[in-house]
Amino acid sequence: MVENAAARPRVVVLGGGYGGFKAAKLLDDVADVTLVDPSDAFMLNVAALRALVQPEWLDRIFLPYRRLLNHGRFLRDRAVAVDGRQVTLASGQRLEPDYLVLATGSSYPFPAKSDVPDAEQSKARTRDAHAALAGADRVLLVGAGPVGLELAGEIKSSFPGKHVILADVSPDILPGAYDQELREELRRQLTDLGVELKLGSPLRDLPSTPPATAGPVAVATEAGDKLTADIWFRCFGVTPRTDYLRGALAEALDERGYVRVDEHLRVRGQDRVFAIGDIADADLNMAGFAGAQGELVAANIRALITGEGEPAAYERWPTVILVPLGPEGGAGQLPGQDGIAGPETVSEIKGRAMLVEHSASLFDAPDPAAAS
């Protein structure tokens, strides 16, 4: 192990999401780590929808990056141009580390993810959305993928009297390579909760009222159904954050904007540049997959630094998903398990605690601000 901090190889991690913060944390003892993120705190997006309906969760799901690293540093900044290992930040600062990890994640409509790079402002926005939701009698959710289903369950669990409409162009809920039995179980539970499903016909237009704000909502489907509500939420539209890549890195993007990586999660054609999480084409966009990739890349960079062991290959995960419908409901599909996971299993693994404690335990470094 490299003991002299001045001689340690330099590692820059761009993005402090589920993959990035893990990679930075796990390399902190063996490298000079710099974590770069435009936000001041990591947001546990897995619990974001719970915080919308129960704002008391907000103080638990924002973890300051200054508490993550014992030896390395956190830069509140963002990359505007990256070519090879040459990084230019919005502040004008330039970095050229020995190893670079691209982990800038994806954007997704609020409230599943925040588009405000400040924890307190993000909390305030969620509280405003909660107040608007609390005052609504009818709620429209556009998009019946995992986020739309989970948000429907959260709303009905906390506000059982509200009328929730879930609309999607697809003829069924939860698109993807999942067992039909899973869809049928989730539909059964949604029906029991009183959620109205409007599937199989696109909306003629999205509502003119801004999402997550109080206001009259009136839209029609191409099939002629009229949908009205007092508030609506957009539950579709993931976009990988890769627009800052230049040169050979930009050439590594596929037609969807994802970074092509090899079996070791290195960017195609690069020796010391890695890409993980929602921007990489290695797996589906899920927090658990991003975390596993962060751990693998950290282990591979450690092996390169110390000369101990060989880099390991990433193995794409089998089909896995857990969709909570409130703290006690939901269903899922787990590898190695016959049939689907029912409400008890989903609640135990994810629904009740939303994986908060596991991530929070990694943000245990002394607060530098407290020592100054």
C-alpha cells in the first residue's frame, strides 16, 4: 500500500451518486482522491418519493459530501469538458489525474431526482411540492414505469383518500424484461389501493400546469379519455449526463448517449478512464447496479495502484427489481428466487427503511468544517 500521501496516485471521481461516492470512499486510503459534484450533499434518490409524502424523511436523505472522505477532498464543481484524463471544471480549474472515474449519473424529473444543486433549496422545493400534493384531491401520474408505480403507492399509503390516476402510452405497466406475474401482482395491489390505470393510449399533450405544483390539470388521451386532476407528476424521461465528454471519450458514446465500456468498466479505448452507473452501457439504470460498479472499479484501480491482484470483470446482473408500494406493499423479482417477491419481502429489503442506513453509514468522516 502507498503510505506517503504525497506519493499517492491521483484519482478524480466526477459525480457523487451511488457509484461515484462508493468509488471515492473505497479508494480514500490508497490514493489521493478528489470527488467532484455540483451538489453539496449526496441525495438518496431511492427515498426521494417517501420524502415527498413524508417530509420528515428529508433530513435523513441528504448526506454532506464533506463527511465522506478521511484523506481526500471534495470539490463542489462540475465538469464542462473532459478529453482523456484532462478535466476542465466550470470554475476554470483543470485536473489531470492518474485515474479518472466518470460517474455523473442521469437526470430525471423531480421529485424522483432533484435538479437543484443545494440541499436546503432541494428540501424546500420538496416541502412545497408536499404542500401542493396534500391540498389536491386528484393526482395524475404520467408514466407507469417503476417511478410512477412507486409514487402511486406512496401517495395512496399516506393519503388514501386521494384519487390517483396513472397514465401511460404502453398497454401494460412496468415495461422491460420482467415476468408478467410481477405486473399482474402490482396491478392487483394498485387496484386494491384504488389507483385508476389509463394505459395504452398517449396523451395528446402534457398538462400546461408545471408538474409538482398546484393547479388545474385537464388532458385527453388519443383514445378520447378526459383526465382531470389538481396536480400532476412526470414519471418518465431519464437522460444520461454525458454532454461534457470530448474527443475520444465522446466517440465512445452509443446512439443513446451512454458510454461504451469494456468488461473492466473502462471507457472503450482508454486505459485509466472508467465509467460507471447511469452513464455506462454496462447495465440498467439502478442505484444498486451503480453501487456495485463503484465497488468493482475501486477494487480494479486499487489492484492497478498496488500491483496486487488482477482487475476483475463486471458481470451484468440478472433481472432484479423491487417496487415498493408504500412502506408495506409492493412486489419484486429477485435472482435465484422462484416466483415473485411479495409485499413482506419488498418491505423488509427496501420499503420500510428505503436503504437509508446503509448509505448513511459510509458518510462517517469527521466534518472538516467542525475542525476549522
